[in-house]
Amino acid sequence: MTTPLKSGDRIRLISMTNDPDPIPAGTTGTVAGVDPQSDWLQVDVEWDNGRSLMLSIPPDLVESIKSPKDAPPC
């Protein structure tokens, strides 16, 4: 399985449906590691809200965002 995610990427959570205490949708974080499985990804994320909770993709959904250092100056 090829993954577009890699360590250091910035992401925003779209949904996390299978966790009893999910990270709230819209929360941003930095990918700390990606561990491809046969048909899913385990993604370790350093969430900006301080929580530590891995993603399972699928079913969790995220989108890539630009890091502050890549954003154009204001």
C-alpha cells in the first residue's frame, strides 16, 4: 500500500468514528510515523491539543494541510 502521508506532514482530522473518546473533527496535528498494514495505515500523530491517539486509515479520515512554515507570508 502506498501512502501519501509521511512523518512531518501536517494534517486535519475529518472524522474518527470507531473510538470511544475520539479526537474532535477539525483538530490539527503533525504525523510522527506511518506504519502501512496490508489494507490500512496506522498513523502516529502528535496532535496540537496535546492528546496522543493513533489513526487507523480507513476508517479514520484526514486531510493534508500546509505547515505554518510553508504558508505564504502575510
